[in-house]
Amino acid sequence: MIKTWTWIWNHPLGKHRRMAAYGRWLRWQFGTRLVGQPVVMPFVEGSRLVVERSMTGATGNIYCGLHEFEDMAFVLHCLREQDTFVDVGANVGSYTVLASAVVGCRTISLEPVPSTYRKLQANVRINGIEALVDLRHCAAGADSGEVWFRTDLDTMNRVVEEHAAVQKERVQVRRLDDVLHGMVAAIWKIDVEGYEGEVLRGAEKSLQATGVKAVMLEGHDDRIVANMRSAGFAEMIYDPWTRQVLNGDRIQGRRSSGNHLWVRDRDWVQSRCRESRRYEVLGVRF
């Protein structure tokens, strides 16, 4: 509880109206215990999310509007209707809903855990974006096949060893190169709890396409850094308030998200973000 309160206090949107954010947290804690089932909640600009108590990331959207503010604002500001967005590790679909229900672009969403995939399907259906979202019930990796996947950690579900004494299931794995099959997506989001390097190994051909302008990655190790730099990307951060894409030497101390933004064409990305319309979330415009 203290961890959540601290997160709300420091959140870039939550801190604008802290008491209101804490009020939403309190109503959610009591309300969901009384209801005892998933609840349809308003999201951004008329979009909705089907949320339940176990959904850590999705409930963050309830408390503060956008759980991962910089990254979600980047998706809203940089994408356009004519683009394609790739959501690897889509979970229940917060990013997918932003891209396809709010921006209106096409999204390819990958989610391997069966129970989570059903929740992703529900959020696509309730927003009426079936025609825009290509749902794939699989993980992404270096090779096609199967892996063991932990299933009891909500947004922290991840690939595990076969002998791991945890709740797990075997899931399908596909190379992102095979999933995209030559299709070029302007922005990728890859959030797979430490498996990002394997995803990139299976996406080498797709990543070389010059039409891929930005990739958001949770993982960050020497191999990932080398792969992204060799593909022509530079690590940057995005400031939604000023619409600035900042160079890597200005990253320290400026990131509240756990994700890392890799940009290939900074001028293109900067122009897109500056020309984007403004969005309003919980009374805050950015």
C-alpha cells in the first residue's frame, strides 16, 4: 500500500491532483471488494478498459490516468491513423487501446498467457476495435516453438525454466519477423520482463526497415544496447510537456518509466510529436 501511495505521489499526472488520485485509489479498493467482479472503467477520450483488482498496470491507469505517462504520451503524440503499432507483451491491452481506440491506427498485439489474452480480447471488443487490432495468442522470441511462461504475476509474468516451482503454462513462441512478414510498423513496444533480447533476435530483419522509427524496450543490457545501436537507433527520452525528444546524455534523472526509448529518426519523431494534437487525461492537458 505504501509503495502504491508513493507511486501516486510521484506520478507525473497524479501529482497535479494528488488528493483526487488518492480518492480514486480509495474508491477502487472498496468498490471492487463490494462488486467482486471486473469493472468497465473510462480510459482516454471515450475509450474504456475492463479492469479487475489483480491488474497492476491497468489499475494504475485508474489512479493516475496513464500508468506509464511518458511512454503512453509518446504513443499518443507520435502515432497517426495511417501507422501500425506493435505491442509485444500486450498484457490486458492498455497500449493497444491507446493506439487503436484513441489514435485510430492499426495494432499488432502479442500476449501469450491464456487468461491475460482473454482479458486483452475483452478490451478490444468493448472498444469496438476488432477491425484495427490483429491479436496474436503467442509470445515473441528468437525461434518459433514453445516456452514455459509464469502465469501468476500479472504484469510481471515471464519466461521461466521448465523445472521452476511456480504456476506456469507452455505457450507458443513466434519470431517477430514471421509475425510481421514484411509489414513495417512505425513504433514498437516490447515489454516481456527480461526476454527483450530474445525478441530482438527474432526481429532482426524487421528492425532493419527504415520505417521503424522508435522502439520502447523494458530490457536494457549490453547485448540489447549493441543490437539497437547497430540497427541505427539511439537511446533517448521523451518529455510530453515540452514535446521534446532528448538525447541520451540527458537521460539520467529524467525517466519515471521503467522502459527505454530507442529512436532511429529523431527529426521525424520530433516533428510528429510537436505536430500532434493535445490530449486531456483526468483534467490535465499535455
